[in-house]
Amino acid sequence: MRLTPKTPEVRVPRLVGLMAVDARERAEAGGVLLAAPDRPDFHLTVVDYVVRQYPLPGVEVPLGAVVTVWFDLGDGEGGGGAGVREPRRPGPPMGGLYRELDEPGEAFEALWPA
């Protein structure tokens, strides 16, 4: 039986939120390589921010494994803005919990035969 040497494993660093240049440096320091399918000029990209990565941070991978990063959100991933936040008119009704409670009445209502 022949034993093959096991390659050392490293943990994938967290790259989401980093600029491209910082992501490359952190990946190199962490022992992994980067690939960016949405950027053919990835080696020249500097100020774009990483929005996704695979494998996720903390996963153990072989030294020199490829981590895929994306700089643009895909369809249906929240690429649009949240819109303008402006006050709604009319405002919410006044009252809060007070409005939810019935008005207090008599504790014991007298029932008289009519």
C-alpha cells in the first residue's frame, strides 16, 4: 500500500466587502487563488467590492484552491436600491395600545329584570 502525502489545508478567508485589490492580497496571504467569472480583467480591477464568494469563509480547502468571487449582484439578489424613504401621508392612527383597549365600564353590571 502506497501512501500519498496529504496537501496542507487552509481556511478560506472572508473576502466579501473588500475591494478587489485587498481581496487579492488577503487570498494570497491565506493560501488560496481567486477567480472572478464576471470580470475578465480581474487582475486589473482595483476599487470594485466583492459581494459574494464561494466557498464560504472558514471552509477548509487544499492549499492553492480557487475561491470564486463576484463583484456584481446577480438577477434577483437585491441589486436595486431600496428606493426613496419619505414620510408617508397620512401618518399612522393615533392611540397605540390605548386604542386597542375597550373603555373601562362598571366592574359589575347590574342585571335587573325588565
